Amino acid sequence: MMNNNEQSKLAVLNQIKNQLNQALQDLVVLSIEPKSSRRQLMLAFFAEIKGLALQYNFRELGYLCMKNEEFLKQTDINLAVDHTAFIKLAQRFGELTLCVENLLAVATRQEGSLENLVCNPHTREVIKLTDHNYEISSQVLGRVLVLDDEMLVLNIIESVLRNRGYDVRITNNSSQAMEILRAHEVDILILDLIMPDKSGIEFYRELKQNKIVIPTIILTASTNKEDHILALQEGIDDFLRKPFEADVLVANVEKLIKKEKKHKNAYMRDPLTSAYSRCYFAERFAQEKAKFQRDGIVFSVVFIDLDHFKEINDTYGHLFGDIVLKSFVDEFKKSLRPYDQISRYGGDEFLLLLPETDAVEAYRVVERIRQKFQRKAFNTPVNLRRIYVTFSAGITEYNSSDKTLEDVLENADCQLYRAKERGRACTSFLTDTIDTGTEKYRILICDDSSTVSQLIDSRLSRLGLETQVVATGKEALTIFPDFHPHLLILDIILPDISGEIVLKKIREIETENQVKVILISVKSLGEKKPLLNELSYDDFIKKPISLEQLEQSVKRLL
């Protein structure tokens, strides 16, 4: 519970922020009409905020107001003519804005209410430093690029929009602006109509020629009706006349940001699973291809298909199938890096894009997720039966600039087909030097100790063996028919059913050659040995396991 003084601090800071918004509007007007009355209003603003800062111990805020007050008093020249002085004043407002946001962030965090706080990334970092255990998104309201030949206008727009929570980039160079837009680093563009090197209309036409589509606001001091009509005919979204009011600018930006986000979400996302769309995958692929051509950084593409999904739909219904699909995507989202991308290709087929990842590393990533997902039990609507779902995956590495998207998808699909040929519930990958599409020895590891299973998995993977790890006997029995292992490494003591029961059931379901078996346990076989001999096992290794001994046994049996 906060005391009254801390609550009043928050209220005062919100009041200061509102006054700051009004002062920014006065600054915009002062740039056009440098009347002494506006200067006096700003001086009064700085004096009032300085007094509040002293009263509530906002030392940095008080210092900044004092310096701004001194600057205004000493600057007797015409600010509309002396742009250098005006730019300095605009920059000082930016410092003041950042200070107020930081104070608001800390005060709001202390009161334990962040849901209504709008602030920029730097401010949110202040919150994180205040309490490392409090998680808060550093997402801003939107990313804005401003292109104008007047630094005065750029600084004013930057101050106004940053104060409202937007990430703003400014430039007076059209070539630099084009590079930023090509890199898809902003959400909307604010563009001056009249510039020295080319007009805003000419720049916008150049964007269209480069197939860059971005919501755009044109700024101009011109009152020519034909300019307005031409801008709208070219497809520009909005037209704002200088001098503009800060609130009108913010309202236009907010409207376009919301519209763009709604459009992007529909374009980028699959409505059922929230995976990215197939169209957006193609866009991201083109970006990674360009990065490879520029910097030589390889990436991998994975084609994924849920095993026997049609049977799941036919048996338990499409609603249950939808639950499985959503859970599948959620598992990938939880396990991937922020810049990795899972996309829905169609039905139960998905594409995975892994930037800066070769095929070998992609194999490790996919296998880790696959083995985790297959251990997830789904409660079916029919007789409340619990089932397990697996998937197969094919990987290809992008390491040649002449490959098209179609080439890459064909290669990944080929590897997916090979994975299915080997019995499903596995991953196949191909690079220029490694081809695991041919028959590989498959090892099923069943041990409830994640430490032991990970050590075994790591050791055997280095031998080029395909491994699959489960933690219970029921999982082993579920996976066994599709995986068709050549070798089973089985812990005798398991949390659900004993190792000997697992081995007995496996011997009952085997139709052809018996799988080779290495038993492991912290105890000796003792009285279980006769039954295990009858069921047939090939080796026994007592825990703690010697990995070298295990490797020699595996090589001998295979």
C-alpha cells in the first residue's frame, strides 16, 4: 500500500505531463508566430514546473526547467528566424519529456500499476532497472519515419511523437529514408511535400516503383488545392498543413498506425493458430535470402507435417483437431528465438524459418521441440481417452544464392518425405556435406532422469545416430510403432510402469526383427534377471553410466 505522498507524486507527474503536452503545442505555434505572449507562457510553464519539482524533490526535472528558463530569457532573438536557437530549444524539450517519462515510470511502478502507462523503450528500461523481477513489454505504440528538409520541423515532430510513446526516426536525406524503408524498420512515413532534391510526391512514386507499401502522411505549408488532390490520387493516406497542431498530428498518426496494424495482422497471421501466414513466410524468406547474398549468412527452412492428422480429425472431430494444431504452434512459439518464425503452409503442414542457423543446428532445435511435443498428452472428447501426437520434419539449408523459394521448399519437402518413409516421428535434413536422408540407425532412449537421457542423447547424436528420448514407459510404447528403433536403451525403474513390462509389451507388438536392447539401472538385475533373459536383452549397464562403455556397446550391437 502506498502512502499519500507517493500517490500525490504520481498525480503531480500526470499533471506535469499534461502541461508539457500543452507547452509542446505552444512551441509549434511559436515556430510560426514568434509572439512575446507565447514566450511568456513558456517561461511561466518552466517556472511552475520548477516549483513543483522543488516541492516534490524531482531534482533533475527542476534543474532542466531552470536551464530552459535561463535559455529562453537569454535568447532575445527571433526564434522563427534563428533556426539554430529554436532547434536547441526543441532538443531541450526532448530532454524534459524523457525526464518526466522516467519519473512517471518509477512512480507508477512503485504504486504497482503499469497497465495504463505509455512510455518509450528507454523509460521501460528504467522500470526494469527499478525491479528486475517485474516483466513489462518494451513495445512502443508504433515506429514513425519523418522525412523533411527542415531540421526545425523534424525536431518538433520528434519531440511531440516521442512524448506520446512513439519510436521516431528523423532524416533530411531522401536516400537514407529509402534505405530505412527498404529494411521495413518503420510502420508509417511522414513526408514533406516540397524538398530540395525531389518533391514528396516524387519520393512516394519511387517507393511504389520499389514495391514499398507504407501508410504516408504528407506535410506542406502550401494551400494549393491541386497539391492535395494529386497526393490523394497517388495513394497517399493523409494530408496535413503546416503549421499543424500537435494533437492533430498525433491523431493522424494514431489512426494510420491502428489501420496498418490491423492490416498487417490479417496479412501476417493464420487466424486459427496465430502462426504466421504463408505469404508472410515468403516475405521473410526474401529478407533472409538478401542477407545471405549480402553477408553470406546461411539459414534453414523446415517443412513440418503432423503424423496421422487426418485420422485424428476423422476420429475425434475437427474441433479437437484445431486444439491439437493450436497446441503444436504454441509449443514452437515457447521454444523458438524471437526472430525465428513458424508459419502455417496449409492444413496440418507448417514451415519453420531459422535465421543464422545451419542444417545441423536446425536439426537439434527441431528434435528438441519434437521430443517435447510428443510427450504432451491430449484428452480426447471420445471416452476421455488420452492420446499422443507426433510430427515429422524435413530440413534444408540455404547456402547458395541461386536457390529460389520453390527450390528450397522442394528440398525441404523431399526431406520430409524421407522422414515419413522411415516411419514418421523423426527429422531428416540435407546440406551440401551431410545427407541424413538415407537409412540411419534409430535409438529410442527411455529414462525418467533428464540428466542421464540428455548425456546419452548428446553422446549418440555425435555418432550420427538418430535418437529419440522419452521419460515414461507409456511414452515409449506410444512412440515405438512409428519410430521403429534399431536399439532401445531402457531404464528398468520408471515412474509409471516398470522396464520389464515395457520390454514385454514391445516383444508382443514386434512383427519382424526384434529390437536390440540395452538395460540400465541403479540396481543389479537380481531376481528380475530370469524374466529379462526370457524377454531377451543384449546388454546391461549399471548406473552411474560410463558413456564410453555405452558407446562401445552401441557400436558392437549395431
